Amino acid sequence: MDDTIAAISTPIGEGGIAIIRVSGPDALALGNRIFHTRDGRVSEFPSHTLHFGTIGRNGEMIDQVMLGVMRAPRTYTKEDTIEINCHGGILTARKILALCLQSGARLAEPGEFTKRAFLNGRLDLTQAEAVMDLIRAKSDRAHAAAVHELEGHLSAKIDQAREKLITILAHIEAYIDFPEDDIATETRETLLRDTEAVLSFVRSLLATAREGKILREGISVAIVGRPNVGKSSLLNALIGTDRSIVTSVPGTTRDTIEETASISGVPFRLTDTAGIRSTRGAAEKIGVERSRKALDSSEIVLVVLDSSKQLNAADRELIKHSHGKHALLVLNKIDLPSRLRLPDDLAKIENVKVSAANGTGLNTLRDQLVKLAYSGKVGTTDVDVAINERQKALLESSDKYLTECIQCFSSDKPIEIIAQQLRRSLNAIGEITGKTATEDVLSKIFSTFCIGK
């Protein structure tokens, strides 16, 4: 990390401002070469100060800007950093970035600023991953979980478990080094209890994996039904805006439309599908096929029925196709005279009566969606332990090794095997926060970040 990197750190497009971030040992000197102001030289500015001037070189001005100076180690990367705040717009930001690259910096790789923060001890891996969780949060609950993890709550818990394992391993290795001293029965029992306590902790974290997946990715919900039963109206009502076109003409929606809605802190990916029926044209046929795929891949299915009409074979076929999924019958249009009578075999399926047109029953539907999301369980309120898929895989490995270790404690297997399994568990847990992570692991994690972060 002896070079200086630069990138645009704000979304590309028109806006009030754009920010170009430069970090590394040559950041202040680079600022001297491209920033012009009456305040003096960038390398002489005090840390954490903002200065007005122009950006350009060889007499050509690109923009009037505000330049922030932050000196190591009190920066995001713990390196000297400058941030150039220019007018928003694609061309201006790119011109300034190009000038930075011409003046000695190189283009940052995806996530490289955060990677440097990790390598310089500013963050551990769980906190670095929390940065992206914070950026991608789709609900208040997901945002709160990311903030807790960024503050180090999960890291602290992982470190406590790691310290316990180190202590257990130290005792085991002491007996390996001095084989003439047998492990006393009470000592073996104490080490066993301590190992079981770590295993219990690991499993308590694994129990949060589903909630972590929900918070980060959301729950996929397919809204299916015959044409003109009110699927698009229902989507619009749930997200609070007119996203889907609604008309009285059957078959208006010919493609799937996806929107995200936060309900009680849970992000739902709602997909409005084309009405599933016998098709009359190529475009409609493609739309119906996509609807079937959305139904097959969704975690929750809302089968919308028109309560002002009698149930028919097409309705039954859709309900049958939803079998095996978390399905909910939505009896729409209850503001109209009712003609729908559910037969006994379908009356057992959970249903909600709503009117997408006037909002009746929508709160009940939202409550049912949340219950289905957690399979009838209310999500944990301890939002600082919602693990992600990488963390889950490592905890599962640790669980396996600790389980084998406990089995060894209760048998006549050599103590060296116990030590081996403890080391493997220790490495897996250490990789969660980055204490034992390899360069390949780091590259894979940070490659998912956006450039400029």
C-alpha cells in the first residue's frame, strides 16, 4: 500500500455535488499539483479542514471546488486523504478523476478504500462487510443491524469466543508438551464444559442466519392470479405508488414488475406478474412464462382471487401450483358484492380479505407477510447478530470441528486430535473477523464493493 489511489465516491449522474476521494502517501502532494487557492499549499493545510479553490492544471480550470484535507491516521483508510467536492455531473467528476490519475494516483479497485481500512487496522472484516450492508440496506431494521455490526458488536462476541478457544487450546497443548502429566478428570470435565459453551455460542449465532438473509436480501413474493383480479392494484397499494399500470382491460401487465417494500422493517421483493392464462400472442406468451418462473422461484406466493366472481378452474390450477410454498390467498375486491365461495378443501388455506382499491385489509395482509417471512416467528430484536452467508459457512465449519472435539473428549482418542480440531475451529472463527483470512478471501470479499468505497 505504498501507492496512492483515487476514485469517484458518489453515484455517477447529475446531482448537487460529486466527490473524488484520493488516499495514500502522495495524496497531499497530488493536491498541491492540481488544487489552486489563496489559502496556500494542500500539504500545509491542517487536518480535517475544508478549502475553496479551483481544480486544474497548466492554466486550464476544470471546476470550482471545496477540498477537504484529512491527515493519517485520523482517516477512513488511516492514510493521508483528500476529498474533492465538485459540482455534480458526469463529465466534471470524470475530468477531475482523470487529472488525479495523470498526476500520480492510480484508479482504485472495487472496495479498495475499505480494504485499506481493514489492512491498516481501522476495521475488521465483519465491520467492513457492515459498510456494504449499510449502503445496501432496504429497511430500517437492516440499517440498524448494519450499524450495530459496524460498531463492532458482532466482532466483540466473536473475539470472546476466540479467546475462550485459545485458552482451552493452551491447556491442551501444555499437556501435549508434558506427556508425563495426565489430565486430571476434573480438568478434562472443565475443558469439556468450556468447549461445549463455545459450541453453544456458535449455534446461537447460526440461528440468526435466516434473519440475516432476510435483512440483506429481502423475501421474494410473487403476486399471481388470473388477468384482471387486481394484482397490479395490490402491488401499487403495498408499495404506496402507482408502479404498475392498472386498467379494466384484462392482460394489461405483460411482463413481471419487481419493487421492494419495507414492511415492519422487513424488505419484501414484490413481483407483479402477468395474468396466467392461455395466451393469444408471442409477447403475452413470454410474459406468462416469466410469471410461472417468478412463481416457482419465490419464497412467498400471494394468490389473488376476485371475490366478486366465482372460483373457476384457472384459480384452482394456480392454487395447486403454489402447493409446497408459503402461500396466502388474497380475496380482493371486497368492496364489490361478493360471489366467491371457497370450497372446504381451499377454506383451510390461510386467506386475507382486502380491497386494493380502498385499502381495506391491507394492514392485515402486511402482518401476514411478516409472519410468513419468519415462518410464524417474530424476528430477533438482537439485531447486532444477523450473520451473512460467509460468516454462516465459517460458523458451520467451527460447529463441525467443535462437535468432533467434544466427541474426542468423551472417548479414548489421543489428545493431539482434540488439539487439531480446536485449531481448525479457531482458524474458522478467526477468519470471520479477518484474523486468519487469506489474501484470496480478502480479494473475494472486497471485489463485491463498489469502486470508490
